[in-house]
Amino acid sequence: PCCSQALEVIRQLKESMEIQRAHMRLRLVLPAKEAKRLKEKLKPLLQVVESEDFDEELEMVVLVDPGCFREIDELIRCETKGRGSLEVLNLKDVEEGEEKF
């Protein structure tokens, strides 16, 4: 009975708690020529755009699902022929909807 009680508690916790993966914070630097076209291609892969600065080039700080990292990296490398860059700033724990116990 002890095991089944534990499984029941775990099942109930999963229902009441929203469990999400951590996001990666990235800095993307895109050459001016490709910036607009590339931003449109990247848009579906980005969770949150924290900042965007367009001067000589487009610099964005974004949050992404870690599972999208490789696709974003390849897209930037291929589309800019190595002139764009991608830097991992950190992993960010998502706190919306989280309950503290």
C-alpha cells in the first residue's frame, strides 16, 4: 500500500504543478544584410525576445528551448556564412506558474 500511495501523490503533484524545462538565454548577432530575412526564419524557434538592438548589425537577446539550440546555431552559421554569431549567456529557470514549497 505504501508504494501505491506514493505513486498517487506523485500523480496528483504532476496535475497541480506546471513542469517546464529551463530556457537558454542567447545573444544573437546577425549581419545587417541578412538580419530581417533571418529573423523571420528564427521567429518560430524563439520563446521570448528580451532585447533587440539594430545598429550596424542586429543584436538580440532571446530565450529559447534548449532543444532548439542546434537548429538556431546551424541556421545562423549557414545563412550568414559564418558572419553571424550565437553566444550562450545562461540557462534561465522559468518561474511563472511555479509554486514554492
